[in-house]
Amino acid sequence: MPYRPPLIAHEYFVADPPELPVRARGEAGPATLTAAEAVASGAASVTLKAATSTGETLVAQVGVAGEGVIRVRLGQDADARTRSAAAISMVTPGRFAGARVVTGDGTVTVDAGPLRAEITLSPWHLRFTDASGATLLEQDRGHTDISGRMRTLPFGRSSADGAVAAYHESFAAPADEAFGGFGESFTPLDKRGQRPVMWNFDAFGAESQRAYKNVPFYLSSRGYGVMVDSGTPVEFDVCQSTHSCVQIVVPDDLIDYYVIAGPGPAEVLDRFDRLTCRPLLPPKWAFGTWISSGFFVDTQERVLNRARTIRERGIPCDVLHLDTYWQTDGHWSDLRWDAENFPDPGAMLAELDRMGFKVCLWMNPYVSHLSPAFAEAAENGHFLRRPDGEVYVADCWHGSYPPCGIVDFTNPAAAEWFRGLLRPLLEQGVRVFKTDFAEGVPHDAVASNGMTGADLHNVYALLFNDLVSEVTREVAGHGMVWARSSFLGGQRHAAQWGGDTYTSYPAMGSTLRGGLSHGLSGVPFWSHDAGGFTGRPTDDLYVRWMQFGALSPLVRLHGTTSREPWEFPEVEAEAVAALRLRHRLMPYIYTAAVEAARTGAPMMRALCVDHPGDPVAWQADLEYLLGRDLLVAPMTSPDGVRKVYLPEGDWVDHWTGEVLSGGRYVTVSVPLDRIPLFVRYGALIPVLAGPGEAVGDGPFGEITLVAYGVGESGAVVSDVDGDTVITAVPEGDGLRVTVSGGARVTGVEMVGADVPVVLTTV
């Protein structure tokens, strides 16, 4: 449970996690695996009969699950499965032709190429090395105090009241090791000293350890990653209670984890994808600007006026988002138009399409008990139930909205009923849905397939987003959703955003940290509410957050009050300039998106992705690389001054052309119309040659290359019709640029140098 200060009001959450039992004074300790013997061995795995300190016999399995990936399981029997598998399979182990299992005198070695597991049978010990034999990770050998009492949880399990409470594992952690990942965590990027619990919360903002999106996976500065396959509230004590140990508690029927080789974060994420799934590339238009109605009553007339105003003012925009009030107030979310405020939605959608807009609708998997749809759905068994069989009518909105039924997606009939609500909207012309909430499954709920709420809670977000993605693909031709809640493997839903953050500079900073952590968890397509969600931002904060949004993987303007640029007349020009900069950079941004979908590396890259050997890169968490070449440092304080860490190499100030050496911090001071932005020296950045009002679906028009310095370099421009390869080579006193592919490159601009350029297309 998260810490709650005394005397401070806190939000009641209908779906807090169940608490693990606390061992009583004098109660017997955990069952620790002490020795094992191999009972079956193949080319890629070994099964062992494991003895414990309490006299129990368990089954351990260690095997190759892909090149550079080793899987470890411990349970009561060899066929044990995680309880989340009753609803969904989140992991697909792979194979490696070079896998080997070698049995020695009291040892077993499992070889996955770049990663090896070395097992000592008695006393039991497990160590992971790279191919050279250097230690990457090993089990903690146990911490005991002066009285002999154990102070860390060993590889084994614990029981309470005669039943198994949890399995656990502990790894030794060198003093200089840094850790990243765990999903969209809004705390500092290096999770050392933290205790993330894998339980999806309605986080009430973006400024605590509560997270909407948890991923039971982390990667290390020592060149490996660890993923736990379980939908239960897994707890990672990352050197918090014991500074030299990472402890993992899994309240499931077994512990099932994977160690993934690097050597760097990019390689770990690539292998992580092979186990879970590749990220889904959103449609091209999704990388344009999204502008929302905001969280207040909307009408058909207002929507059309908003669209006309956007086009009249020359604001680049591809998507109009209609939030909650497209439905009747009090009936959310029965997925029916408010007939009074939207008398002819079909005509509205057709007109918006003619103007070049896609339309996104808000929805969630809760149906108000006041909705006309509630009674029929309840009678047909479409909602989760209480243990006594009654419909679980839950306060999913924390007292701000009528209680709701929660759609039971484990029930095939309920899932088909829900698809039937979505399909007509898509056929009418809606292009995408914002899938809000989904963190509200109470732990004592019961699903139709027999799962408890505790076991369903986290994976519920996957079931919800899978269904919406599938029906969207069926009708609209793509599988994108705009999701708030997610879990392990959620990168297959393409887009997620950072939830209901407060409007302040510190909240913008913690939102940025959440995006970087999520990127290190395998989710490259992430966004946030530009301007913040709760309240009205000051003019300067609106601009600074808009600049951050414009240089994020995706950008949406949304909040409890309007985020329309013309509602901020004193700074409208600065805000729109940020969106126009994004539009100009679209060939570069879309290329970075295509690479992310292919490799799993984030678009918004924490510095450690490209500089894993730099200790500062694991700590500098208020800046990032957008793609490989743009270093973005959002202004997270109102004074317009901040320190920016420049990694190794030379960097060019985008605004001034000044070349700065890296491997150090620099202090920057920029006016309100600029965001600190640096470009890797020698980079070729493809940009649109002219302005435009939308990204659209088709290939880019004319492209200009911006060269930041003279040197041998290259670039790729990805588009819907394929890739174009570009090379730059110094030639005499100038630069020769060669373009091979379908992109219409018509010119080269030089920054920081005045040299002749020869452009050749082949």
C-alpha cells in the first residue's frame, strides 16, 4: 500500500490491492530452497527436485527461452501456471538453436548464447553470466542479523494460515547499479531505493508512486533485464529495505521470471519484445496534433466551430477528441450519443472528415447504474459480481459520479455485447477510441471464468484494450487505442497517455519521468495532456508544456478546462509555433516511430538507451533523446533557466547553431518561445519543406534535409511507401548528399557551417 500521511485527506479507491500477511514474532521463516537434484534434462532446459529449509519439496525449472533469454520457474509442480493465464497469456517463450545444458559435478549450466545460468546444486545457488563468464546477476546469498534472523527473502516461498502466500526471489545488487522500468512510474528514473508494486491504480495525478500502467520488468545498468510473468500485485523492493539486494515477491501459484541479456537497454528491449510482442505502429495521422473538447459539456455545434477555428487559424491538427460529454451525463459509459447535444452525429462526422479531421471518442468499461443499458446488461451477466453473486456496483469515480457496473470481459457474451456497442460508432465514421480508466476491478470481485478480482485486476486493462483494438481494426483498418491503463505486453495497443496530471511545473517534470520509465518498459508510443489536466495552467506553463508535448512521441491538448490555443491569447503564437515545429519535423518523428515499432526501443529515449556506460545517463531524467539525434530538455521551472546534461560527443544548439562539447552539464536560458533543443553534430534531420494543416494518411510531400555540421553521416526517412536511405560525405570543401529511395528530397540546409552542398538522387 502507498504511504498516506496522517491528518491529510486521501482519495478512497475502490480497488486497493490486498495486503500480504505479516509474519508474526517467532513464526517460522520462509521455505528457502537449499539443495536440488536434476530429474530431467534436455537440450534447452533442466527440471530439478528442490528441497527447502522447511522440509518441503518443490519443482524448479531453468531453461532457454530465446537467444540471450533464460527462464526460471519455481512451484509446487512442473505444470503450475500463473493465475493470470486463466484470462490471457502475456508471454511467449522462444527457442535458440544454440541452447545447451551441461551437467557437471554438482553443477548445471544452461547456455543461451549471450547469457548463461550457472547452478550450484548443494548448497543451492544461481548465477547469470555473459558469454565470457563475467557475472551479470546472481541470487543474494542471504542477509542475517546478529541473532541469526533472515532479513531478506530467499528463493523460495512463504505460507500463512496453512496456505501459500507468495513465492519470492532476491538478487545481489552492487552499490553502483542503477535500475529502470516498471512501467509508467512518475518517480525518479533510477528506481534504486524505491518499492514499486505492480498494481494498476487510478493514480489521481502523476506525482506519486501510484501508477496507471505497471510492467513487471526492469533493466539494469549492468547490462541485463528481468521480467516476471504474473498478473498479481508483484512487489519489487529495489534496494529499499536492504541497499544491496533486489527482492521480488510474487503472490501467485509460482514464480516465473526471465533474465534477458543486453549488453545495453536497446538490446534488452529487443529481446523483451520477442517474449511479449512488438509495439503496434499507430496510423500516420496519429502523429499529428490531437485537440480535445476538454472535460465539460460539448455539443455538435461547438465541435464544428472548433474545427473551423483550427483551420482558420492555421493550427496543424489531425484529430479532434470528444471527451465524456458526447454521451448523456449520468449514463457514462453506455456508448450512446447524447441526442439533444448531438442531433446528427453522422452528418457531423462526415463534415469533419471533409475538413481533414479524424474523430476520437472517450469511453471506459464502466456503465452507470443510471444508464438505460445497465439493467439489461446486469440481467444478462455482463458485469463483474460480488462473492455473493450480486452485480458489483462500484464507486469507480471516487464519489464524483454515480456508481457503475464493470464489464466482465472474461465472459464471451459480455465481450460480444460490448463490441456491438462500439462497432456502429466506427461504422458511423469514428476513427479511434480513448480507453479511459480500467484500473477499478476490486480485489474481491468475481469474474465469470472464476477469477478473483485480485488476479484479474491488472490484466483487465489488456482484455479491455485488446477488445477495443480488435473491433477498431475490423472496421477502421488499424488497431490503435488511446489508453490510460495497461500492463505487460500493452505495447500492442499502440498509444498510451500519462493520465490526470496536475497543472504545475513539478507535475510536468514527474510526467516526463513517467514517460521515460514507460519507454524503458517496452512502450514507445506514449503521450500526456499538454498543459496538464486538472485546472487551468498559467500562460507560461501552457507554452512550456505545449513545447514538451510537441516534441513527445504523440501530442494531445486536453484538460478540465479548455486547452485550445486561442483561449490563451497572450501566448497563442508561442503555443502554435511549437505545434508547427512538430509538423515541420514530421518526417524525422515518423521515422523514429517506425524504428521504435521494429526494434522496441522508445521514441522518447532516456539517455541511458544510447549511452548505457555513462552513469549520469541513468540519472538525468528531465531530458531525453527524441529519436537518435534530437536532445530535448523541457523547461520544468518558470524562470526559464535549467541545467542540461549533454552526453559524449558534440551537440549543436538548434536555435543558435553553437557547437557544444558533451560529457558535461551546461546551463541554458531560453525565452518563452524556445525549448532547449540540441542536435547531434553531423546529423541529417529530414523536415517538411513547407507548412501544412495535417499529417494525413499519404506519403510526405517535399522534404528538406537539415545538416547540423559537416561530416560523414547518414539517415533514413521512413514513410507509408517504404524507406529512403540518405548518406552525407565530405567532398573537397563541401558536402555530397546522396538520396536512395522514394522520398522527395529537394534541398539541403546547413546549420553551423557555410559550405557548398551537392545533392544527388539515385
